[in-house]
Amino acid sequence: MKNKINKEELRKEIIDHILSQGFKINPHLRPAENTKEYYREIHQKSKFDEINIHRDFLTKNIEIAGQYSISGNEIDPKKIDLELREVTPNSLEVKLFLWWNIAWWSLPYVRSIGRQMRFLLWDVEHDAPFGLIGLQSAPLSQRIRDKHLGITKEDKDYWVNMSMYAQRVGALPPYNELLGGKMVASALVSNEIRDRYKEKYENRTTIMKKRNLPANLMFITTTSAFGKSSMYDRLTYNGGKINKFIGYTEGSGTFHISEELYGKMVLFLGEEKVSTKRGYGTGPSRKLKLIDCALKRLGIPKYTYHNIQRGFYLFPLVKNIKEVIQKGEEPVWLNTSFTKILDHWKNRWALPRAKRFKKWKNSNSNDYVNGIEKVLIGS
């Protein structure tokens, strides 16, 4: 018979884990310092926890990551030619997407939930991965989003099911040094992503309410890791803005709770006769709710509030998104082809950057692959 989870030991383990990451508790959580550099340090422990959890996958596929690595001095910015590849099971793209998703980002890897679409931007001219887009179901409740768009409680699930949350958006080295992140972010509003969403979710029945909703992707939301983001700043197409910064999140989440601790909290809830059903159909906020429930039963304050506020961005795929939601107007769809977005990015961002910032040529994705290999060997 398994030993029961000791309530006091689990409580102490959670508090010790949070303190070890650089948070203060008095009585709520707060970073010890309020700078972007310190926020990055806080996220590092969670990031390397995820690297350790996925060490077998990372080790097994490190040769593939190295095979498709590239240095800046091998790239001619004028010849960058991108295509949007959807990530499919058992493909080269899925291995590269997951490898870089875990290894590259400052924010720790989190498994996608609910509806999801993943894309790898690929430089066909230089035969190298350029950047990643990871889309998943948006949270049902998001105060800042709902207030800005005028989404009511009664209609919330309808409109949220016509949106996605961009969990991963960004360029890989060395393209990030050419402001490739701006290209990846701009691609969120491309016709190709909207069309693929319609193809994938047309005539799909929703899991929770068993309804057939229109498969219209009307807007995408995302958050930046450390407040406002220069990557999302000044994104334009045909003279108009692509996105809108609408404020800051309330500073809640689960990144600071390790997967090991989360597993123990789920076991504890099971012993407390609380339903711990997870997976598809339980909603994108299920992990947050389970952790919050466990903390309450352990007599711990709301440690799901880490008080690191993310910048919140809206990417409408409809010109009149507020009028559609609030007044029932017919949507006026954007017409933004991936190819034209690429041309705009090269002329507006990549080529001027390449001329004035020569250090981009020294950037090499293989250096990062080698760095991760050393971490895997040393850990």
C-alpha cells in the first residue's frame, strides 16, 4: 500500500521550492527584485527543471538540432525565403519544434492544452528553422481581454472558441538577431493560419458543451514574458497596426510550481476525494485550478499569484472585431498573405538591421545546441 502524502511535508516542500526560486513570501508571493534581469533568473530554475524532465528527448534529438543549425555568416538576408510548415506527428518538424521549444525560450516549456496548432517557419533558401508559433485554446476567463473587447459572461465561451492563445512566438538563432521575432509575430495574422484553422476545426463539436461553432479564427492573444515587449512593438502591415497592447495581466500562473510538485499536489487532492480529471475537454485553466485547490486545502495563500505581470497583446484577424462582438456586425476580414508579410519584414526590419548591426553574423544556433549538450551531460 502506498504511503499517504504527508500534508505538512508537502506544505513545507512547496514553500521551500518557491523561496529557492527567488520569491519573497510576506504573506503573498513577490519577486525579490522588480527588474527584467531578475525575472529571467526566476524563470531559469523552472526552465532547467523542464530540460531535465525532457533530457531523454533532448539527448536523442540533439544531432537533428545540430544538423539544421546555421551561423549568421552563412545567411544572406536578402535571400531569406520562408514557408509556414504545420507541425504534424512523426515528422522532422515536430522533433525540431519540441527541441527548440524546450531548450531555447526564457519561459519554461509548458505542454499545450485543448485546441492546438503548431507551425515552424522554415528558411528554404538556407535550409534552416527560422522560428516557432505554438497556438492553443485561450483561457475562458481573461479579464483584460474581455473588458477590452466587450465580451460578456453569457457569450464568453462563444467568442473565446473563435480565438487562440499564442503560447510560443519567436525566432531562433541567428534569425532572432535580425529581428526575426517581428516576422514570426506578424505571421499570426496571416491568411494561411486563419485558413488552416477553418480547415482543421470546421464541423468539430466542442467537448464541453457539445456544440458546433463557426470555425472562424477572429483574434489571437498572447503575453510577453517580462512586461511590454520590443518584439511586438511597431508591427505594421499596409500602413496599419497588426496588434494592440492592451495592458498587463494580473500576475498569476503555474510556471513556479515544478511538474514534480504538481504531481504530488494532484495525488494529495485524490486522497482528499477531489476530482483530478485532466486532459482534453477539461479546459485550458485546469492545471491552475487544481494547484489553487491544493493550496487552499494545504492552508497556503494564493501562491498561483506570482506577481510577475505579463504584457497582454491582441492580434485581430478582423478589422472591426469590437463591432462584431458588441454589435453583431459582419466581420471585415484582414487580407494578409504570408508572402507579403515576409516582404514587408525584410524591407522594414531585417535588411536595415543587417546593415547597422554587424554582430548578427557571429550568432550561431549550433553554439546553443552545444551549450544544451553540456547542460545535459553535466546534470
